[in-house]
Amino acid sequence: MVEKLTRRLAIGLAAAALGLVALLWVAVPPALRSMSAFQVRRIEIRGIKYLDEAVIVRALELRDGASIFDPTEPLERRAFALTGVGRVSIGRRLPGTLVISIYERPPVGLTATDDGLSLVDRRGRLLPYDPTRGPPDLPLTQADPGVLGVVERVQELDPTLFAQVLEARKEGSAVVLRTASYRLLFRVGATSREIEGIGIVKAEVERRKMRVSELDARFEGRVIVRGGGRT
């Protein structure tokens, strides 16, 4: 009997505690938002390499006297609407700092536009990044998702090969990556196996000092070597 009463008392206390927490969660933030001590005095932006901090701050459209306890969802939506932002989350640090963490869509190539060269992401979207602040070894590409998807996969799987790519474009149904020595041919949507295979064959060609102009990985399980012979 005593054990049952003790259990019921424990359950009742736990329920009361949860109710109190829920009440505080709902009631305290509105009360804190009215306190000048918690007004936003500083904005800390993390994770950006290409985007301009001032552009992000303007996009937030913070009201005068904004509190760090104001809802963050509207701010996150405004920041996410910026071209180049892939993910965003906003946290708080007492007494008056908003901490904005941003994941930028990474550029995978440079493409020619009426205004000069622009950075593009894997879907062919122009990114509002300063090209001079981008990675120095990005290839010149067409703003074509099929081409850029292959370029991105090469970047992920074989950074050494990616650094050698000067240009990427579509020729018919093939995606052609050009280095100083070779033309590398892939299918749109090239698999990891195909990309890794062309790297293995390229290394063997160079080990044997073969005179090769083109490596073609569009055939399932095979890489065709063209322009053979020894140097």
C-alpha cells in the first residue's frame, strides 16, 4: 500500500513538474522580450566564406528593439531566402547575442555570363559570390546540371583529378572534362564506380608513359583508352 502511494506521489510530482516547465516555456519568453537587457546588441555569423555579413544582417530585417527571445523562425526564413544559403539555424547567447549558423551552397565551377565569370552550384544556379574569393582550382563549366553533377562527384571522389580539370562541358550526350593532357568522357549521372575507374586507368596510363588523348568511362565496367602508344 505504501509503495503504491509512493509511486502515485512520484508520478503526480513528475506531472506537476512537466506542467510547470510547459507554463514557463510559454510565459517566460514573452516576459523576457520586454526587458531591455535582452535586446539584440550583437549578431554573430558563423560558417560563411563567400556571402557578405552585411547582406545577411539586412536580410534579417530586425525590428528596432528586437529581443533575442523573439521567435527565430521568421529570421531563419529570411536568411534562407538568400541565394547561396543552403541551411540556416539561429541560436541565442545571453544577454544580447544572436548566433546565426549558415551552410553555404558550395561552388563547383565557373561559368561565363554577360557580367564576366560567375560561380555556380551543382544545379547550375548562379551564386552571388565574389569569384576572387572562390577556390582557385574550379574549372570553367557550362551552367548545366548534368555537367555540374559530374563535376561535383569528381570533386568529392577524386580531389587530385578534380584539381586538374580545366573545363567541363556537354558534347552530345557525353559530359567531357578536359585536363591539360586528356579528355575524360562520362555519362550524365556518372556513378562512383565510373569516376573511380577512370582515375585508376589514368594512373596506369601515366605509369606506363602511354601517349593517350582520351579516356572514355561511358561503358559499364570499362574505360576505353584512345590515342594509345608510348611517349
